[in-house]
Amino acid sequence: MSNLRLCDYGCGREAKHYLPSVDKWCCSKSCNSCPIKIEKFRKALSKPEVKEKKSKSAQGKNRLTIKQIQKRYKTFAKIEEMRYNPDKPEEKEIQVHCKYHKCKNSKEKGGWFTPTYNQLKRRADALDHDDGNDGCFFYCPDECKQKCCLYHLRSDPNRLSEFEKYSSDVIKETYKIKKKFYNKIENIELQGKEHGYELDHKYSIYDGFINNVDPKIIAHYKNLQVVTIEENRQKSKNSSITLEELLSEINLVSKGVLNEQCKSKVDKRVSD
């Protein structure tokens, strides 16, 4: 007859660890790692009343106002439509649209639903963080996830194609500008893998797309700088200057060109 001691929690596995705090033998160093305990936790958490309580608790503890979200997550606020639940005006409960277009809570159907705090956070991170993407869409029930063709994609193809076209337009304009104003771009001769430098847009292509900035402005030589490949990777889609600063520099250049043209005309008249 075998002297094998089995886990006291009933999983049927060999008991290898004694837990003095509960005076039991377990298959794992922690009873919470036992398959039986894990299954019990899973079943308990899957109960509708527990899910609802957890969702309300998370929202109450971590609730943000729409104004705070607009300030903290600018990309998210531009892309996602939000409102406060009209049935609970005093609670300022944020509502959004379900991504599945056939859902009654979708934008297409004119519907709304209340997401969890974690849903809001994941979607905001996906849009606003450097290592994020255009994913983590809003879905009300799990059924909508499985029905929506976008659920398994990292990005909305319509949104992605728009950005790719914009990015392509900026790159084409940048190539023209680089050839025309080569001598006005500091350290441009260092660009290339040989020296380890890249051409960077100070006000990023991404921010230009989000704020509907003319590609010619993003490609202006005043918005170009040569930085190391590592610096460019760290900068990612962020901007090192504001749009106002860029436009101010471009305006100064434009005024300077006009002044030069006027001075040239005056000198020509004097010489005549």
C-alpha cells in the first residue's frame, strides 16, 4: 500500500508542502495555487452579482470626470465619444459606444453603455501610450467581442489606413523639402545608419494626424532635426515642440523671406 500523502484540499495531487498557519498539507507552496482553490475562485468571481459589485467598486474608487479624461488622454478624448448617464446625473457615470456596429449600444444604433474603469483605462492606454496601439475597443457584453470582426485586430483598419495615407503624404513632402532646403537643416549630412542618425519631425507625424495639421506644415524644414536613432526611438510618436511653437518659427521664416524680397526690390530701384 502506498504511503503517498495527498493534498488536503482535494485536488488528488501529492502533498509536498506543510502549511502551519492552517495545519494542512498542500500540493503547492500556497493553498491559492492549488487547482481546487483556483477553480473555486474562478467560479466565485464569475457570478453576476460579484462581477457587478466589483465593477461598481472599481468605478467608485477610480472614477474620472470627462473633463479630467480630456485633459489626461487627449487622443482618446478625440476619438471616443463620451457622455454622462442621463439616468444618473448626480453620479457622473461615464458612458461610451459599443464597437460592434449591430449592437443596440453602438454608435450606429445610437446607443450607450457604462464601461468599467479597467475598460476605460485599457482603451486610453492603447491610444495614448507609446507602446500602445489603436485596439482595446469598447464592448458591452462578451458576445459583442466574438461577433465583431475588429476584436482580434490590433487596430481599426479604417483609422489605420487614414493614418498611413497621412504619414505617406508627410514623408513625400519631407523628401521634397530635404532636397530643396538641405543646407538649412543642421547636421543633415550625418543622417543614415553609417553615422547612427535619423531625420526627425519635432512636431510628430502622429500628432499632426490627430490634430488635422496640413502635411506641408509637418514637413517644413523648421520642423526637421537630426537626432540619434536611439533618441528617435525613445521619442516615438511624441512631439518635442508644440504646434504653436512650430507655426511661430514658420511665420518668422516667412516674414524674413518677404523682407528679403522687399529689400531686393528697393536695392534694384536704387541702382536703376
